[in-house]
Amino acid sequence: MNRRKFVKDIGIGSLFMGIGLPELIGQGRSRDMIKLNILHTNDFHSRIDPFEDGKYKGKGGVAARASLIKKLRASEEHVLLLDAGDIFQGTPYFNFFGGEIELKAMSAMQYDAATIGNHDFDAGIDGLYKQLPHANFPFLVANYDFSDTIMNGKTQPFKVFRKGPLKIGVSGVGIELNGLVPKDLYKETRYLDPITKVNEVALYLKEEEGCDLVIILSHLGYQYKGNMVSDHILGMNTSNVDIIIGGHTHTFLDQPTILKNKDGNAILINQVGWAGIMLGRLEVYFERGNPNKCYTCRPMLIE
């Protein structure tokens, strides 16, 4: 399916992935199933208003996104709203207000968590710190060590969310800042290997916290030609992760990518472009007493 047809059709059809969902429904056991809706964005880049012209004219904007999220929350019992970083930079709103408007908008939409992208340092680490009081949600990042910076203690490596009987573990990882962001902007922030940190955190979330699902918010990028760590490399070299919600490369995926992790188990990777044009929507179905999880994907164009 090409992207033009995909964008035209989104919100109408759905894609079944995983094992057994059609059979479970067909056998009349859907009453024993629990559905989790994961709504997600990435690379918002301060696009408060819809595009005024060009190929995305009339698309995006926080008002339309907020309306859509409110509608989905009203119709669904268990909803998790997440962002994969690069909230800042791209319009005069950021130049004039330094990120305040973006974080207030996301707080009003009741985001559950976000991770940090490279452009979120564009006003410096002090600028990022200054805007944190406007965020009524945690920033999750496991591989940035802020110990020697003003951001020390202001982020979390993970958080566990309860949605009905479900425990959902969410963590985040960011891209290497050296060579991408001027040193004077991120100062003494230390980059830690994301594969190592994700393996540590995901094992803890599954084994110690007993999470039913583990999600990684990644600002590493979807895939590269070389050996640079990407969502693909992260997925194939880690265990205990169910879903990677990505960002950084502004990748519009027609459907989520499913890979095998280092143990041979399926891991799902999704990303929804940039600028708030689309709202990602993954529906995860859990059946009581069944370890398998099933997914549908219904990304939605914001207009």
C-alpha cells in the first residue's frame, strides 16, 4: 500500500497482527478480553496550528488533535497517550515562548508520558529545565545521565501505568547527542548505551514489576544504512520489549514493522511521521489466562 492511499484510508480499516485475535472473537470469548488503546505522537516540532499551505494544508494542529483524543477517550475504557520526543523547535511559538505553549498543550491533552529528543535541547538544557513546570506528565529516558546537570532528578528511567487489571511499563531512550547537538546546549549530559539500558529496564519491568506490556519510547530513529543504533537494531538486540514507539527520522509507516527480538519473539515498531499530522493508534488485546497478545493498528489523520 503506498502512503498516499494509506493516508486516504486511515481511520477506516484496521490491520490484524499477532496470534489468534480473529479466532478468539469468533469463538465468542471476546468478553474475556481486555483492550488497551495506545495513542502516540512523535516529532511534534512546535506545530501548534494546522499547516497553512503545501502538501499538508489544513492538517495537524493541537486543537484538532485534542478533539480527536477526547473523542477516543470517551469511547474507550483503557487509553495511554505517549510521545517519542522532539516536542520543541520548528515554528515561531518555540522561538517566542521557549516550549511553554507545547507543554501546556500536551498537559491539557493529558499525555501520560514523553521522552526527550535532540531538538528538545535547542534552548539549552537550562531552557528545557525552565519549561518542566508546564508539563503535567513525566519525561522518561533511561540512557541520558543527568547527574551533573540541572536536570538531575527531573526525569525517570521508567514508569508503570495501571489500566484496569493491566500493568504497562513504559521507558524511553534518546539519540547520541555528541555531534548532533552543540555541547554547550546539553552540557554534562552523559549518553549511555541504549541497548544495555533497555535490556536492564525491560527485564526489571517484566520480572520485578510483573508488567503485562513493555513499551519503549525511542528517539533513536527508525533505521539507518550503517551500524548506528536505530529502532531496528534496538528491537533485534533486546528482550522483554513488546512495542517500540519511535521518532527522530519523521518516518510515516504504512503499518507497524514486526521484527524478532534477540530471543526470537515478536516486537512491534511504529512511528507516525512528524508535526502532529497523524495520531498513532495501536489497540492491544489481552485475553485472561492467555500469554499471547494481539494488535490492530488504526493511525488517524488529524484534520
